[in-house]
Amino acid sequence: MEFIDKEDESKVAESFTKILNSSGITIFEASFLDRFDKGVLFEIHAKPLLTDGEVSGMLSIGRNVTGRRSDEQKIKELNSKLIEANRIISIERERARNKITVLEELNKLKSEFISNVSHELRTPLASIVGFAETIYYDQDLNKETLKEFSNIILNEGKRLAKLINDLLDFSKLEAGEEELQKQKQDILQILDNVVLVFEEQFNEKSITLTKEYPDKEQIINVDNERIKKVFSNILSNAIKFTQPGGRISVLVQEFGKEIEVAITDTGVGIPEKEISNLFQKFGKVHRPGAQITGAGFGLVSAKQIIDLHKGFIKVRSEENKGTTFIIRLPK
């Protein structure tokens, strides 16, 4: 025991007891001390010597395994590092695959976006050119037809101008070039002004509009034109996808330091699989039983504007039951 490390003395004593009570070979490890009191690890193989069935001695062989154990520990540490490295490599590979998938999806969405925009530009241009050529070449048009064609050209021109303005606005918001022009506004008045713009469309489709407002004005600090654009986009979609005779409601509630606006329609709804992609750039939601028009960035712009106001927007929808857009804005 004089040569055994103090920490291993109890283990060696237990091993001795085991050897003396066994006729086989007992294997154990013990740390011996060299002349410099440095630990040297030995693997001991020992067995008792028996004479007439009684223990008369003990035979053991010790092998210095200090280097081997050190190598095993290094290998263990290296294996642990290798496992971690492989895990990191696997994560990075997965990230790379996801990035490739996202880029591919983004390219696909951009292609669809360009296709949609091209179609939206081409359609009014075709009408403008077509009716303008008719007016130019047909000198015998009566006044009523001339007025009708001129009105079509005017409306298509306005539609084209709106699309271009929306594109430019979308681009500026995306690039962060536009700063909000905030001022104190009554959100109820903003909503009423937006609803008034769509009054003719409500009447054309016999859509019933209901409004539930708080009793007092709700003052918030917003960019008036931007917020009007948000509500206009949502209300325009609600009218577009609501069948004649349907209903649209505008509900405003106060929640402490926030104002919530909920716009609900009884339209065709949005498929569940499309809801998660509703605010994606360049995306376009395909609604059941509805012909899709527009370039597909109205809701994306709406979310950009709401985000700039430090608010949030979410949507709830069921197919053939309707859709609700919920917007919360800080006061």
C-alpha cells in the first residue's frame, strides 16, 4: 500500500479481499506512485495461490496502461468533438438545403409576380390601345359610343396609373426608402373615409355594411395615407370576394394602449394551406371559386405598413364562410 495513491487504497483493499475469496483471476486498476510521487496507472491481473485448499499466497501481473488510458481519453474527446462537428455539418447542410429551397421558391414567386404584373399591365394597355385605335380610325362614331370608349380609356388609364403607383410604393417600402409621416388621427374618421370611397361598390353588389365603433373618438399616431391604403386593400379584397347580397363588418375596439380593427366578410374564404403564405412577397392567394386579379402585393404592402407602425396584422378564415383581418396599432 506504500506505493499506492491514497485515493486508490480503498479500491485496492476491496480487490485484495475479492482475490482472497476467489479461485479465479481478478482484474482491477490501481494508480501507483513513482519516485517523484507521480501517478502511474497499472492494470493488475491477480489470483490466489492455493495449497491443500487454503490460500498460501498471491500471484499478480501488472501492466502499465497510463499511456493507453491517456490515448483512450484523447480518442474519446476526439470522438466527442467529431460527433459535435458532424452535428454542426449536418445542421449547416440542412441550412444550405433550406436556403436553396427558399431561393428556388423565391425565384418561382418572383417569376409568378413578374407574370402577374405583366398581365396586369398588358390588360389595361390592350384596352387603351384598342379603343384609342377605334376612335382614331373610325371617324363615323356617334357621340354616345365615343363617350363610352373614352370613358373606358380613362378608367383603364387610371387602373394602369394605380398599378404603377402601387409598384413604386411597394418598391420604396421594400427598400426602406419611405419614412412615415405620422400625426394624431382619429382612426374612426379614417375608416369612415375609406368606406365612403367604396360606397358605390357596396351598392352595386348589394353588400350590407355594419360598423361597431366605440362611443368616443380613438386617436392614434399614424401616417394617414399609409393606413388608409391598408384599410383600402383589405376592404377592396373583402368586396371582391364577397358574393352579392353578402355582409361586411368593421369592428373597432380599444385595448389599453392599442386599437384593434377587425374587418370581416362573408366571402369565399381562404384555403387553410394558403393562409401561412398570405403575406409572403410576390405571393398570390388562390381562392376557391374566385377569379384572381391584381399583381399580388396588396397584402404584402399592408403588412409592411403595419410593421412600420409597430403593429401587427393577422387573418382568420374558413372556406365558404368568410375571412377576418385583425389589425392592432399602438396609440
